[in-house]
Amino acid sequence: MEKLRIEEYFNDVETIEKHRGYIYSVGRALTITILGSLCGLRNVSQIHQWANSPRIKDFLREQFAIYTIPSYFWLLSLLKLVKRESLNERFTLWSSTLLPESLKDMTISFDGKTICSTSKMSAYENPLHILSAHLAELGLTIGQKTVDVKSNEIPAMRELLGLIDVKGCMVVADALHCQTKTAETIVKAGGDYLLSVKDNQETLKEDIEDYVQDPELRATMDSKTTKEKNGGRIERRSAFTTDDIGWMEGKNNWEGLTSFGAINTRFTGKGGKTSNEWHYYIFSRSLTAEELLKYARNEWSVESMHWLLDVHFGEDFSRVRDSNVNQNLGIIRKIALNSIRYYKNESESKLPFSKIMFA
């Protein structure tokens, strides 16, 4: 055994026959699972069935030197053995190889997603909640962090900021992450922030709101309005920005604070019914109103990734009872989505994800 390399051991015919179904490489199990996910398969059972088909067996043997397929139980057990922290670290490092040398002025959006089915499963003490960092312009997930409950997203984001490169980027996040320590972490990492301001920062929100809602002061702000029609609904978005922060009493609490702004969104439906919403922001880079509209819209890019996870993999309906396996499968799905997105970016393919998966 000591004279045999690992590859020789796993490819030795006598060894395979003697230990068929009992000895298998964890790396090969991961390879099969990733390839099956690239084809849009939703769970380990589907992937195992796919891998055992004659055509796929030939493919795995010829392209990946995989000569045997483990049983379903053994494949699931191998995925359980993989440490999610180690796999997540490798996912983050691999994702960094897909990025250009400079990320200057690109948008990194942070948002969490709860796997809905886990809230109803007794095997989980708390619903499985995962925070992701998404590079909006390229549509790539560049890091993730599992949190026990949603309230722990705040420290989880700061930890995730330490694992990814945000230098030169605009980091955008919802009001949960409008925290002075988070702003400080972003700036010290070489990035800029655009944070939504809501009632969790009541005084800050009231100060910005009073300024923006004063017609005379709003007239001094840079402004930009866009208008879109979608499905019979008209959306009008008006943005306002200013660098006039000298009057703000708490400005020194926010590392690098340079400007603030607001976006007014007005929806008009088919029946003429109109809704009107105001959203307020602080940022560490002087932005025009047009730039605020762009970065604020990019905040929602991570939601499109969450949508793809549900539509193509049924993630919200996962019935995997083992938390470690569920988290590993979540990482593998993001590997699949990143691979397809990278292919689309490089090839400029107009095909939807579904057609690329089943090609």
C-alpha cells in the first residue's frame, strides 16, 4: 500500500473489486456533485442517479478518471465528512481567480438568505441562514458566511469583509448593516460604503430626512430622475445627493463619511394607483445622483443570485437534514452558478442559465 500512489490505489482493478462500494475518494465525490449541479440537478439523489447512467459513467471515466460511482448512502456520507469551513475557504479562493486584476468602482452587495425549509425541520435548532457577498457587475458570488440566526448577520458581515478583497469597491448593504463599526471595517479594508439608513439609526435618519424634505435644501442637491415602464407599471426614481455634511452632529462617528443622499421611488399601476417611497443613504465617496441610482440598484444583484438558487436548485425546499451537508451543497451550487456566469461573461452567450445547464 505504501508503494502505491493514491491514484494508483483507487484505480487498481483488484482493489476496486475487493472494496467496491466501501472505498472512495472525497475529492471525486465532490467532483461528481459539482458536475451534477452544473447540470441543474437539485439534490444528491438526482446527482447519484445521473452519475450512474452509462453515458455519464463513460464521461466521468474519460474526462476525470473516475472509474466507480459510490452508492447513494456513501456519496451522502462523504459529503458529510467534508468540513464546510474548509470547502468555503476553497470556494472563496477559487472565486478570486475568476476576477479581473482591479475591482475599482465595482459593487459588492451583501445580503442574507434563510433556507426556508430548515425552519420547519427538527434537526435544525435555528433556520439555516447564509450571508453572501456578490460582485454585481460580473454576477459572481465571491464569498459567504453561515450565521445561526439573522441577527448575527452584523458580525458575520465584518468577518466576511476580512476574507475578501474590497479594495476600490463600493460595498452596499441594507439598513441592518448601517453600523459605525461596519463602516470602519470597510474603509480600513480599502473600500467605500453605501449604506441604507432606516429606523435602527433613528437620529441619523431624521437628520437626513429633515434635510431632504426641505424644498429649499433639496433644490441645492445634485439630482437625477429615471423613468421605466415594466408590465404596465411605471416606475419613476429620483435621486438626490450632497456633500454638505458639516452640520451633522454625529458625522465623526462614521469613518470616512463624505456624503448622503436619498432616492424617491414612485410606482404607478395600471389602475392609476400610485405608491411613493423614500430611501435614505450615507456613503464614504462623493457620488453624483446618477451614481447613487446605479449603486443602489446594484444592491439588489445578490437577490438575483438567491432567485437562481431557488429556481434552478429548489434551495428553499431542501430536505437535507444534516446541516453540514446542506451548507456544503449550498457552496457547491454557488460554484455551479459562478461557473455558468463566468462562461456567459466570457463567451457573451445570450442563453439563459437553464439552457446552458441542460445543453
